[in-house]
Amino acid sequence: MQRPPKRSPFAEPVVLGLLAEAPAHGYALFARIRSDLAGVWQVGMNRLYALLDAMERDRLIQGHAEHAGNRPERRVFRLTAKGRRRFEAWLRAPSRSMQDMRVEFPPKLYFALRRGPQDVAELLQAQRAACRDELERLAARLRDTPPDDRYHALVYDFRIRQVRAVLDWLDAREAECVASQAKASPLAL
């Protein structure tokens, strides 16, 4: 018995985000992922079509057949209300682990940038709060590590330094975002 392909937890929201901007057929989505998210996120063509089928079964998207002149019929997908709610929830929720931060955060940033400075600021603030929580959790684990457990002490120190580096980056980008918003909006007197 063949098992269904494993679903990436981040593939679905990326496709939902693209469809939130405009309806599209599978190959157009594939081309957009390859051009816009190259080096950050990728999906194979077969995997994308399997994902679209699963998302349609889950009623996150709805497809319809479209004729394009002499070309073969193709399915064009659009977001459903359920799909839009799922995308919005994903976009607003911070990445909880550093692994998710590396994989999930860049596509979130991509969509936030396309939506505008307010969305970018909200995303950065939520992610900063999640990183501060993670930093506190790791610092507590380091404090609770027995003095003779050098291995875990080093691992927690390593992870703490990773989170601090991410926080430094988020702080710098948030300051940059606030400065660009101030330039774009007139001062209220």
C-alpha cells in the first residue's frame, strides 16, 4: 500500500499566499516559486500538483477548468475563505524554533513585504517576542544544567547565541522599517 507524500508544513501556506494575491494555474505557481523564492524555498512540480489536489480536497482552494485557445485545458485555482483564514493565521504567527525561523520566516517576510510596511513591522515584532521567549527558555535550561554536564551547557550556549544573533537582525530590520514608514507618512501636527 502506497502512503501519500509527506506534506511540508510550510508548503501549504506559501501556495495559499500566492493564491491570495491572484488566482493561478499550477505551472504559473511553480514558475513564481522558482523566480520569487529561489534560494529560499522550493518545491518540485509533481509535489506542487499533489499539494494542490490535497488543498482542494481540504477546501482551502477551489479549482476550475479554463480553456486557453489551442492549448490544453488547465485548472486555475483560487483561494477560498477557509484558505484565506489559514494563510492569515500562518502569516501572523511567529516561527517558534530556530529551525522554523530559517525555513518558515523568509517566505513570511516575502509576503509581508509585498503587503506593506505595517505587515512587515507586525511580523518583525511578533518574531522578536517569540525569540525573546525562546531566549528566556534556553537561559533557564542553561542555569538548570548541572555543573558537570559540559556538553549540554555548550549546546545551550550555542543556541542562546543563535537566538541573540536573530534578535540583533530583527532589531536592525525593525528600526529600518520604522524609519522607512516615518519617511513615507506625513507628520501629524
